[in-house]
Amino acid sequence: MTVKAAKSHPSRKRLVVFVVYPDIVLLDLVGPLQVFSHAPDPVMQGNGYECVVVSVSGGLIKTNTVVSIPSKPIDSVLDREIHTLIVVGGDGAIPGRRDAALISAINRLAEQAYRVCSVCSGALVLAAAGWLDGRRAVTHWDDFQMLTEEFPHVKTELDPIFIKDGNVWTSAGITAGIDMALAIVSEDLGRSSAMVVARSMVAQMVRSGGQSQFSPALVRQASDGAGRFEALHLWMADHLAAPLPVETLAAQAGMSARNFARAYANATGTTPAKAVEAMRIERAQDLLETTTKSLKQISTLCGFGDEDRMRRAFLRTLHVSPAEYRSNFQV
């Protein structure tokens, strides 16, 4: 299935249609909706998008919160030129992928859209409609197995926060929908317009789809579920420029080096040395994205010692050099 070619209407707002159904994740909808509702068009000197929320029959749609969302019937936009169609995610996507009326309606909308997208588990619905066959796609990590097993013709990927394959976009869980929406605004209206929205939302600007949906800091916290080494991790983050051998970390934790190494690996699933390297890479990524400091300065501030060690660590972990990473992600 292919999407239509875009038409240029510099004096007309681009129509963004959000498809909802019972039990959507509220943030899957309102995050991207907020982005498109306030994206300035430098040509029109006003908002660049018109947003409409639709469901099969219209009316109030239950979300995964106490808030229900009003929607218009899908038929109300069938005769309009759709610039971006977004299928929202949520637990309702599981029964939704087998809802013949919903799938049929999405196909009718997608056939008249320039761009087709999904947020989170909305990829299950898009896949059921056939729009992801032969394409790279991503979804929330919790739905990855279902998408992979039920739709073998989809080239499912686990890591990225969003993927653009032609004019079909898919995003990972929840807040990744905001990243995808910002990237779409950047493509449509320019990077400056996306930055205006990101700043107003106090959002990180602008995460590329190549970045991972798994935050290293969050992975550490999840692995150390009991929080045994939480204080140590905070201390490590404040002392990355200094040498951090296992003996130093053990002393900070009040343990012998041998007992510390064993206890740390049992609690976090990784070695102290790998944890230090991961934190240094994470800090270097932030500095590469947000500052103009030289690679030598960054390698020193992050404790790598020299550029070559930082480069080897990046290639081993991220499969790109620090210079390539900066080129891709610097704000």
C-alpha cells in the first residue's frame, strides 16, 4: 500500500486526523495533538495544522484515565484531503486489530492521506490494515512480540523511538509520539517551528528516530529495583571526570572490592566497569547534543581520558563515532 503524493497549499492548514477507539492511552493522543495544535507555520504566520479527532461512530471515547475524549465520526473527514493520519495506541489496539469496522475505516482514510502514522501500540492496528507490510516499524517494547509474531511481513525493530519508512511513520511508547510529531513538524515547517513547540512544551529537542526508547538511566533504575546502589549512581554521575576503578566505587559503597563487584553485578546485571562506561557515554551524548565543546574537552569531562578512548566506547556501544553522533543529534 502506498500513500498519496503531497499537494502544496501554502495558504491552507494541513489536516491532521487522529483515529481513536475505546481504551486508548491518553498521552498517545494529547502529546502529538499538543505539538500539531501549536506548530507555527512561517509562511502562513499562524498555526500550520488543523487537528481533528475521529472514531468509527463519533462521540465520547473512553481512555485509560478518568478523561473521555470527544470525537467526530470518521465519515466526517472522508471527503477531505488528509495530510497526516495518526492511529493512536493503547490497550484498545489489541481488540482493535480485529475490529473489521475500524480496520476498514482506517484503510479508507489512509488511502487519501499523504502521511500515515501510528503511536505506540497503534502499530498493531496499522499492521492489521496492511499498511506496515514490507516496511520497517516500531512499537512500544511491551507490544514488540505481538507485532512480530502476528505480522511477519512487518520489519519490526525494537530499539528506535520512531521510524520513518517512506511516508509511513511509527513510534515507540507514549512520549515517543511527541518526538515523532516534532520530527514531522520539522519536516513540514522547518526545524525552527519544531523548536518553538518543543520549548513551549519543555520537551527535549529534537530526539532523532535513531535514538533508543530505552534510557540508560531508566535501565539502571529498573535493574536495581531495590535501589541498593541508587546513592552510588548519583555519586558516580557527579564524579565521572575522575578515575573510577572498582576499589573507589567499593569504598564509596562501604564494601570490600570483591564483595562489591559481586553484589553490584547481582543487583544490576552488569559489571561496575560497564556501568561507569555507560554513564560516561550517556554524559558525552548530552554534551555532544547540547554544547559546542570540542571532542577533547568532552572526553576529559566525561572521564575517558582522551578522544580515542571515547571514540572506541561510542563505536562499541552506539556503532557511531562521537563526531557522527554530534552531526546527527546536535541541537
